[in-house]
Amino acid sequence: MSVPTPVGRVHYNQPRAVMVREPENLNSSHSAIYSPVHVYVDNKKETDTVLAAWPDLMKMLDNAIETLLTAVPSKE
């Protein structure tokens, strides 16, 4: 599997479509995209800074994905 070109400090594996189950209901599955993300930093201070901001970074990613998905026509 090829490795995508990094985006600045963000390195990630080739994304792939998968099906995942909810731990509380193993009969329910959802489509998902799997791709580990790695952020390259120069030292522990930068590591601590990025880790502290991780929830905010994930919220920014979620907002961008929600915006993207609003343009997808529904099945109905």
C-alpha cells in the first residue's frame, strides 16, 4: 500500500474504507475511513502543546468533514 505525501507536519497512512461495529451493539455496523495520523514535532514542548490542543484539532477536523458532507446528496 502506498504512503501518501505528507501535508506539512501531518503524515498519514493510505486511507481505506472499513466497516466498524459499535461496542455496545455488535449487530450494528457503520461505514468508516481508517487512516492513522502522525504529527511530526521537534521536541517534547511541541509534543505537549499539540497533545493539549488535540481535542480542538479534532473538532476542527470534524467541522471540516461536516461541511464537506453537507454537499453529499442524501439517499432519500
